[in-house]
Amino acid sequence: MRRSYIGLFIFFIALVVIYQNNLIPLSVTKPISEYVIKNAYTETGAPNAVTAIYLFYRYYDTLFEALMLLFSIIAVIYMSVHEHEGDRYDE
């Protein structure tokens, strides 16, 4: 029963995120690649544009992707160990 509630909660959160994503219009007038190539070195000091994007512009995204991977691994291990609430886990 608990897994059903968790699954329903995750599904609801996904619907909210998709709905909010469709509400925000894209207001980019020129391609972002031109801006990054032109201003990457002056804003970040990185000589390579890919390095500037990965380490300076998107570092929070990279950090949270790593954290989500860690949490999903922990959740899979937890769910596989605690498959049934009535059973005891024996090593």
C-alpha cells in the first residue's frame, strides 16, 4: 500500500512539472550557442566553450544529476532489501 502512495505521489509531481514546463514560453531571440561561444572565455575564464558550459554554466545541474543518481541507487537497494514488510532480512 505504501508503494502505491509513493508511486502516485511521484506521478502527481511529474504531471505538475510537465504542466509548469508548458506554461513558460521560450523567449530566446538568438541561439544560445552564439552567446556562449562569444562570451564563455570572458565570463568564466575557461579556454574551451564545452568546459565553460559544463563546469560554470551548468554546475548545479551536474551536481543534482549526480545526487539523483545516488538517491535512486539507494532507493533500489532499500526496496530490494525490504521487499516485504513482514519478512526479516537475514544476511
